[in-house]
Amino acid sequence: MITNQLVKNILDTKLEDIPENVKQHGQKSFLNWLGVAIGAAHHPSVDIVLGLKEELKWAEDVSILGRKEKSDLLTATLINGMSSHIFDFDDTHLDTIHHPSGPVAPVVLALGEKYDVDPDKLLLAFILGCEAELRISNAVYPSHYDLGWHITSTAGVFGSAIAAGVIFGLDEDQLSQALGIAGTQASGLREVFGTMTKPFHPGKAAQNGLLAAMLAKKGFTSSKTVLEAKRGFANVLAPEHQLESVNINWGKQWELLKNSFKPYACGIVLHPSIDACVKLREKSSVDKIERIEIKVNPYVLELTGKKEPKTGLEGKFSIYHSASVGFLYGEAGEDQYSDEVVNSEEVLSLRNKIYPQVDETFTEDEALAKLVLKDGQTFEYEVKHATGSIDNPMSDEALQTKFKRVTAPIISETKANTLIDKIYNWTEINSVSELLSHTK
Amino acid sequence: MITNQLVKNILDTKLEDIPENVKQHGQKSFLNWLGVAIGAAHHPSVDIVLGLKEELKWAEDVSILGRKEKSDLLTATLINGMSSHIFDFDDTHLDTIHHPSGPVAPVVLALGEKYDVDPDKLLLAFILGCEAELRISNAVYPSHYDLGWHITSTAGVFGSAIAAGVIFGLDEDQLSQALGIAGTQASGLREVFGTMTKPFHPGKAAQNGLLAAMLAKKGFTSSKTVLEAKRGFANVLAPEHQLESVNINWGKQWELLKNSFKPYACGIVLHPSIDACVKLREKSSVDKIERIEIKVNPYVLELTGKKEPKTGLEGKFSIYHSASVGFLYGEAGEDQYSDEVVNSEEVLSLRNKIYPQVDETFTEDEALAKLVLKDGQTFEYEVKHATGSIDNPMSDEALQTKFKRVTAPIISETKANTLIDKIYNWTEINSVSELLSHTK
């Protein structure tokens, strides 16, 4: 009875049961999520979805981050979930490559605004939603991910339903049904990585999970054993799984504490390589380079092996591009993933000199880069734990700087500072509506 | 390049290329679909979804079948697709247990109404959508279904996207992208069978596929090889597949011709058993029965093995209930799947005397029933091809009677006759709006 026990665990957990460091990490996760969602608010893919209003005529009810437009609840969760993943700059649970906030935070925000929900309840819903989806991810990783599922949306739909369920105050039966309705909508193929449809996934998971909770609240029926049933989520979507881990040490160990924040606007698996190239740039000017060899974990080439990216978005799936900008600019923010930079001559010329090599013994936050100069000199730099990993996390200062930098094209620094203050001091949030007034 | 070839096949097929018998079978499929959708329009699950309007405030834009209410495009496709599967009385492609109209027809109807689309184009879109999804189902059946996927929604989302794409006039690139956005939303677990969430599946597939085509039309990017890619639909959702069958003999053989219509309001696998019990009721009164043994295909117990159904909906997943009503009433329409009948004393007493036995050699439209009386007499009845199967299809008259019977609680017989006339004589449809005026 894995599903039932999870539901009981969720309903038994109050905000006062959650340790202070977990709450703080939840607040940081939310801040990081909010920043990248605001920052991407004017991406063409967001414009496309907003353009559907002409045909769908939705109500102007709740806020779209970073935009003047509003939409109905379900559309807002789709768009805000999507924009937060566009830069590939959102939070990552490294053990499962799951981005937990994407499917959960949009639901918390939209319901918080529409129903003027007490901020304490929102923090509880956010943390429980994230914790549950991460535990489900743990239970099916890696076979589920290796098969080709985008775990952020497939497991994320449960997090979204749980967050909404907690806010709605669903009872044990209703929340179980909600998980059934959510689980049967679990979807998202890794095949679409590198296109607009990747960030669409967490948005759709947010939307589907919210819909599940809304239906369950009104008495819609479903399976109450969706996680463990013979033809349920784990058996159908994961060749191997360890479902008992969903509930083990609930309330004692927190997966959310393993959620990490990225300094670079690309997949976390690229971070150690970029770190190394940022360091190696001190050793030589670019014109003297013969090649740069980088030993990496196998996932790096599997996920980010694009040799000739044509767009900024494709650049995020290219170790060749990412290592090049690390060396050339000393950073890899959203600016380094523009179409212009991806097609610039200096990048094109350097990326042909990047030679990644898979090493099975390397972890995902590890890399060893070797700079070979034309004159024969070599320099090595080893990254044991990439910046943004659990063992080498971003500092509060770095996180706040990231927030300000990524939101700068959309909101003033004053607003950014206000948002940082409010989210770091969650109890001082008066209402979500007031918070949202600083996001556009 | 399976996806690309499918897209080319779709775009190369004009209405005049489609044989007359295929068009007629398409019209019958549409009629059968429309009837069961109208008939279920006031089911509690429809009321629940319509109740979301309070929170979602959708526009009153297009029609909900059998209801006075209207909604936005996406909600209408969800509801109409759902209601058509509530009675489990919709069409079935027996080779794959796929119900092709459910995900496709709602899209055709909603777009037809909103944009006043030429009925010829709608018939083309409907047939191509159904044909494509059935071919995709063929390619992944049975491993995909056996694993636990509800093939109607997982493959159906492609049919929905294609129907919308044809109506929108998408070009090759756009339609390919639409299939990527659709395929990544493929979902639906068999675990939820027997609950309101089963009929939710074709509705959601209709909605997701339509959304995919709307996004692709506006330039949203995705994978253009979603069917065959390493981490695409077939490899991720089907342990075994024969993808080349998606395109083989396109335009020469039509899977849609294998679509069948059910005389009984339950899964097609129950039909031979009900046929046999309807026949055996001539042999004895119910009080003399010792037991009824029924040999069936293995899927029958897998899908409909519920021994003690409590609700009408659960009754549809019970050979014990279904065989009992076949014997007691000589039919198994929606009336025989009410909560009252499922809990009636005469049914409860007979269903304990039903003994299904799996026989691996039996096909899905085959059954052998043996009636054993208390006095030792026995009678056997063998069904080689159940009513509603390809080899024993419902007659036009029976199909029309079914349409009138199933819609009788919602619309007048005059309206039902008008709808039958119009759909049998498709070219006489003036506009979808006019057609829809007879559905409520």
C-alpha cells in the first residue's frame, strides 16, 4: 500500500514538523525557481502559448510571471511551469536529474493568488509536493530515466497533485484518487530534449496534477493504488524500481535537501566541464589552443552530445558549446546561450577543439579537463564536485546574484531585492497577490 | 523515417482517394460515437468536469454534446471525448482493443463548429486521424497494451493531432512537430479501468492532440521523429513493436474498415459471452440453473474479472454481471449497467453461478457457454464471432436502433432520426452548428 502510506504521510505532516533547514532550502528552491521563470517570461515559446488566447478565450484570472497578461488557473500553471525550465537554469535533484520546483511551484503560486491562501500553507504544500515527487523519482531512477522518460514531468505530476491537494485540504480518499488521476497522465519523452517541448513538460505536469486534484475534490473517481498496482505507474513506466523508498524515513530524511541550484544556464551534467574550462582560461589565450580534452560521466554525452548546435536552445545540449563559452567568457549564463553566441565565429572555432571522453568511473558532478596548447604545453584541472552540486553549493550571495541577473531584463533590481527579502523571510509575505506585484 | 512518411501519407491523401466503403464506415463510426457521447451527457463524471467552470471560468464558445452548456475548445474536446467512452459502448478496433473515434471525433466536431469547416474536410480529417492512430496501435500491440497502457489514449493522441492538423492545413514540418508535441503527452494507465478515469483518457487524448496541433501551427518546436526515435514513443512505451506497419499499404488497406460497433454497453471482449447467454435463456428459467460455465479468451478475465461489482461502472468490468444480465434480460444495454441492476437480488444470485474458464485457443470474439441445470440437463451454445465483430457486424438497422435507444434519455426521436439521416448522407450536412442543434 505504497500510495496509501504516502497519502497518510502527506496528511500527517504539518509545517511545524518540518525542520528549519528544510524550510529554508524550500524557500531557496522557490526563489531560484521564481527567478528563472520570470527571466524567461518573454521567450518565443511563452509568446506562442499566450497567443492561443485568441482561440481559447481564457479568463484573465491569475498571473503569468513576468507578463502583464493573466489567464485561467490551468493555463497559468502550464505557462509558469514551462517558463521556469526554458533556460534549463532551474533547480536539480542530482541523484535523479529531476527538477522538482517546475511542476509544483506554479500550482502553489496560482492557487495562492486565486484563493488568497495563507503563505504558511503554501510553503507546506510546496515542500510536501517536492518531497513526494523526489521520493517517487528515487524509486524509479535510473531505469525509468534510462528508458527515455523525462522524470521531471512523469514524477512531477504527483508533486503537483499533492501540492494542490494539500492546499485544497483533500482528505485521504480524495488525495488518493487525485494521485490516480495524476499518475495516469504521467508523460514526457526525452526525445524532445533540445526543443521547446522540453520545458513544456514541467508546465504540463503542473497543469495535469492541478486538474487531478480539482477533479478529485469534486468526487471524480480513480485508482487509489496508482504507484504500486500491477498496471500502475512504477510497473508500466519503470523496468526496475524500489517503491518502498517512497515512504522510508519519511519526516526524518529530506530529499529536498539534496536539491541544488545551478550557476550555469544548462543541464547540471555540464557544470563540472564548464567549471574546469572557466579555471583553464587563466592558463592561455584562445589562439594558442590545440585542443581541450574533458573526461566526463557517460550521461554528459548522452544528454549533451550535440556537436553542431544551431540555436541557443541547442547550445544547452552541447558540451562543445558549453565548454567553449566557459573558456571564452568565464561564465555560462543565459547570455552565453543566445543564438548569436552559438553561431559566433570564436565559439565555432573553439568548439571544434573540444574532445569529451566518457569515463564510467566519473560521477555526474565530476570532470577532468586537459588543455593542450599548440606549443605542446598542457594544463589539467580536476573538478571533484561542480559548483551547484550538493558538496559545493551556491552561496546565498551567489543565489541572490543569479536571481537579480536572470530577472534583470524583466524587473527592476528594487523589485528583485524585494522578492529576495520576502522569500527569504517567508512569514513576512502578506499575500501572494502582493508578492506577485513585484514580478512584472 | 516512420514519422515523416506518415506525415507525407496524411498530406498526400485527399477525400477522393478514399474508397466509398471506407467513407461509409467512417460515417457509421462517427454516428455510433455521437450516439454514445450524447447518451452519457448527464453522467455524474460529466457534471463534475462541467462543475470546474466555477473555478476555470472558461468561455462559452463551442458545444458540449447533449448539454445546454458550452465551453472553450480544449474543454469541449475533453468532455465530448470522455462522455463517448463512459458507457464503454463506443467503437472498437478488435485487433488492438482501441476505440478510435473517442480521441478524434471531438476535435473534428469542435473545430468544425468553431471555424465552420467544410464537412468534406471534416470527414477527411476524421478518417485520416482514425486510420493513423489504428496503424500506430497495430505497430505497438500487444506488448504496449500488455504492459499496461490504455492504447486508446496513448495512440489516440496522434489521431487527434492529425485530425486537427488536417483541418488547420498544417504543412509537413508543422504536422511533424505536432506529432512530437502529441507523442510526448501520450499517457493513460489500464490501472484506472473501472473508474471515471478510464473514459477521461480519450477525452484527454483529444485535448492533448488538439493542443499539440494548435501549438505547432504557431511555430512551437518539437521532435519530428517521435514515433521511431531512440527515446520516442515506440521504444519507450512498447517493449516490442513493428513500426514499419504504420505506413505499409497506406491508401490500399484501411484499418478503419476493421472498426466495429457494439450491441452491448461493455467491453467488446464480453460480447461473445453475452451473446451465448442471450441464446441460452430460451432453454430454462433462472430458478432451475445450477451453473453456467463459459470458456473465453484470456483477456476476458484479465479485463473483466470483477467478481463482486458494486456499481454499474464496475459491472462493465465483470463477466459475472454481464453474463447474468444477458441471461436474465436478453440484452446488455446501458440500463443493464445501472447501480440498481448491479445490486439487484436476481443478478446477485445468478452471478455466483457464472464460471468463466480461460482457454488460450479462443479468440476475443469467441465463447462457448454451457448451461447446467439442477436436474442434470445441459445445453451448450457456441459463439464463433460475437455480434459486433468484423465477421458478424451490426446491421445498419441495428446501429440506428442503438443510436435511438442510447440517445433517447437526452434527445427526441425526431432529432435522433435527423442526425442519422445527416450522418448517413454526409454531403447533406450544411454546417456543424446546424448538426449540433439536434444534439441537445
